[in-house]
Amino acid sequence: QRQMCIRDRWLIWLIATVVYVSTIEPSASFWDCGEFIASGFKLQVGHPPGAPLWLMVARVFSLFAGENVEGVAAMVNVFSALCSSFSILFLFWTITYLAKKLALKSGELTSAKVLAIMGSGAVGGLAYTFSDSFWFSAVEGEVYAMSSFMTAATFWMVLKWEEAVDVDKYANRWLVLISFMV
């Protein structure tokens, strides 16, 4: 059962990654994306309030374009695609954690319960993967994908802290990590 869970959670991430990376905007979309991509590429200040962490990570991704300046936008868009696919992974983990907690209220985990838990995570993760507004943000160089990733990761960390608080004397390390994420 554990092997199935590990394989399937990464399968959802892989599906999201392949879909988003294969459908990225090849250049800048017609709104703030061009400004954000250019600001990230040159490490300049975008419009207020700005997004300094996003701009620094976008700069790292722009370096993957090498000498091809025309590929910078695509590389920054890949950054958004990866942030979004990792958001889906954390969403899957969150759904399966909560579903497992709910399933354990009625007794031991059975194969049917594990299948229901994994199915609920897959349906929730894939439904969000293919939702219009999330997909739109996933394929362009804007701050929304990274914001979704940080939110999903932080919420998952809250659940990890809640799970560890009564059994691990170092559980508060999750709170420290959460504070840095926020």
C-alpha cells in the first residue's frame, strides 16, 4: 500500500508538470507578464509592490536560456509551470492527509479505504490542475503560480505540524519553517 501511495503522488505531479510545461506561453502574454519577465531577467524593480523573491528566482530560470535572449520568456514561464505543478503535489498530499484522517475515524485502513483516499487526492489534484484560472496562471510568467505554491506548501506544513505536535518533541520546528514561508 505504501509503495502505491508514493508512486501515485508523484504521478499526479508528473501529469501536472508535463501538461503545464508543454503548454507554456512561448513568449510574454499581453499584460503584466512582459514587465515581470524583463524585470526578472535584468533583476530590476517591477511595479509596486514588486515581488523580490519571484524576481530573483525568475533570474535564475532566465539563465537557462543561455545566449538565446528570445528563450528567456519561455524559461521564466517554465518556472511558473513548475511552481504550479508543485502546488498540485502539495494539494494532493493535503487531500490525502485529510482523507486518511477521516478514514481512520471509522477503524483500520483497508485496501478499499486506501483506494478511496488515493482516488480523492487524484480527483482533487487533477481537477485543480485542469481548472481554467489555475492553468492560465501556470503557463505564464506572473507571480500567481509562486504564490499558489507557497500557500499550498505552507498549508501542508501546518498539517505536518499538527500531526507531529503530540508525538515529536521537536514538532515546533514546523512552526519555524512556516513562519519563514509566510
